[in-house]
Amino acid sequence: MALLGMRTVMVAVLGIVLALVSVLGLSHPAGALEVGDTAPDFKLPSTSGVDVGLGDFAGKKWVFLEFYAVDFQPA
């Protein structure tokens, strides 16, 4: 039960921090991309363990990127 209370407090603190950052205008770091800008090339490991770069898909009409967190802690 204490874990649930701690998570609630952490979510509330995170929400307050995000609200402050958006109000203060700190959400646009130097070098941020605008709509229509070319994305910088980067490489990440794939599920098969081979590095895949964004540049590998140059010339393709559509590229779908999905980023997700992996959490192996028991619920």
C-alpha cells in the first residue's frame, strides 16, 4: 500500500515539474527540430541485436518509429 502512495506522490511531482517547464518555456532545447526538418541519424540495437540506423531507411516513403520503456519489475 505504501508503494501505491509513493507512486501517486511521484506522479504528482512529475506533473508539477512538467507544468513548470512548459510554463517557463524550457521545453525547447537549443537545436530542437521543427516540423519539416530532417531528423538526425542515430543507431539503436534492434530486437535481434543488430544495430539499425535511421539512415538505413533513407529514400523510403514512410518510417514508423516506436520508442517504449521496458520495465521488468514485478507489478
